Amino acid sequence: MVPALQLTNILSSQTGDIILQVLMAITLAAATGLRAFLPLFIVSIAAHFFGLPLSDSFKFLGDSRAVFVFGLATLIEILGDKIPAVDNFLDSVQTFLKPILALLASVAVLSKLDPLLALVIAIAISGTVTLPTQLTKGGVRLVSSGTTGGIANPFISIIEDIISLILSLLAILFPLIAIALVSLLLILIFKVKGRKITSEEAK
């Protein structure tokens, strides 16, 4: 049994279960803003090998075939993101794909909620968490491409891989720690954007 499930047993309440699952969903959505398929791959592994509870309509994510498909998609994405020009193409395509995948991951782990309520919460999470993370990632890539000609992009990509992996693992293993990191990440994103807007207005 994974630590998040053990923590749920300690809380021993329906409310505790729901809170942990919402925290898990938020963190997975943030991780999806950096890597489209990696969070779902981690969810599939956790469901298939460690019994992570999934919503009834999304139990297919725990199937061995889902593990393979998302694993392959993750590998292709990670390798492709290290290739100049291909990384920009992936960013443009995933502008629409990532919110959908974040929605899928979020709804899947909200197994204690009514399906309609879970969907509403997942939509809100994917719009308010995934989108800012994704846009910030794209902005960093544009600056890197403009200042280094794309040379620094593969190194930035590796950092994104690591952050997305850590967030995905923490979402399932230690959701309370994960949400703290996501909160810091979002605060940093909004502070940077706020300073940018202020500087532009000053001009």
C-alpha cells in the first residue's frame, strides 16, 4: 500500500479521503503542465502495481496496456523534447492536449467523489493549475530559444522532466508535501508574471 493510502487510513474519514484525492489531482495537473504523459504514466503504474484507487470509468488506466501506451508516449515526448524545433512543435500541439490529459488524470484519482462533481472539480483544476504552468514553461522556452538559439533548451527540458517526475511521485506518495511544492511553484509563477506586467506598464 502506498503512503498516501496509509495516510488516508490514519485520517479514517470520507472527508480525509476526498481532501487527499483533491490534493493529488491538483499536483498531477501541475505536473502535466510540464510533461503531458508522464503524470498519467505514473498514475497507471501506481494503479496497476500498487492498487491506487481510480474512478470506475477510469480503471482502464490501471491496465497493463495503459501502462505500456503511456510509458511509450512518455518516452517519445521526453526524447522529442530534447531535439531543437521538435520541442517547439510539441509545445504548440500540447497547448490543447495538456489540459485534456490533466483533466483525465484529475478525474481518474477523484474516486471518492460523485462522477459529475469530480468532473467539475477536474475542469477547474486543469484550467487554473495546468494552464499557468504550461504557459510559463512555453515562455521560458521562447526566452531560451531567443537568447541561446535553442542550445539551452535540452538542459531546461531535463529540469522539467525531473520536476514533473518528482511532482507526480509526490502526488501519489506524499500529497501534502506535493501540494506545498505546487503552491510555491504557482506563487512564483504569478509573482514573475506580476512583475512583468508592472514593468510593461511602467514603460
